[in-house]
Amino acid sequence: MSRVKTCLATGLILAFIFSFVCLKPAYALNNPKQVLLLNSYSSGFKWTDDQVDGILETLQKSNVKPIVYIEYLDWKSFPYAEVLEKQYDLFKTKYQAIKFDLIITTDDAAMQFAIDYRDDLFNSAPIIFGSVNKEPAIKRMQGVDKITGVYENIDTEGTAELIRAVHE
């Protein structure tokens, strides 16, 4: 599944969940849903930008029209525990007054960060993930409630066939 398809699937899941959690329309207008979109990598990476664009487009088409906060862990450039600790400190201060209704994560590092700190930073909000490796994700989710999403589907066999066709 391509990253764009993964993004669209995540958006569909999001729209489905919002259709169940949205209260009366007048209440929803006065109390918009608060959504955190947490990305593993930085903006400028095509797959991250495509996912963000697809999710935002889906949310804008929904009846909910949430307030969306977008964050980037920049894990590709700075894959260090110390950086995540600084992110934790920043989010602890930045979002202390925000009660999130949903966390959307893209890729593995953001999913793990959301699982690790959801109760402390993000009001125990449900998590929807996209583009994560299936086997590690299943292990990460053991004992975790209110989490769902779309796994990354890597076509190893098809990629090998393409390489053989191009480079006999």
C-alpha cells in the first residue's frame, strides 16, 4: 500500500471514529475536538507531507472540523533518546491546557512516543496510527487500549521482481 493510500485509509478510520464521538452539532461548534497529528519525521519528507495533507484534507471534509495541532519528532535526522526527552518537556509545557480528543501518528517513532506518553501528556486520548511496521507495532500495542490504525505494507517480492527486471 502506498503512503498516500495509507494516509487515506487513516483518514477514513478517523472519519469513522469521529462519527461516533461527535456530540450534538451545537455543542461541537462551541467545543471543537482537539486533535494532535504527531509525525515521526520532519516536514519536507514527501511521505510525511503527503500523509499530513491527506489527513488534513479528510478532517476538513468531515462534519467535525477539529482544531489540529501538528508536531514533528524529526526522528530521521535526530534518532536519539535525549531529543525525545526534550520533545516531552516541550509538549508538557506547550500542551498543558489542551485536552486532546484524538492522537494521530505517522510512522513508528511517533506511535511509540504517543503510547509512552499518552497518559501523561495527551489526556489518555485514543490513538490512530498509520505507516507502522506490523510486527513491532503489534508488540508495542500489547496491553494498550484505544488504539487502531493502518500497517505499512511492504511489497518485498514485487520490489525484488522489479529490481531483477531492471538489472538482469
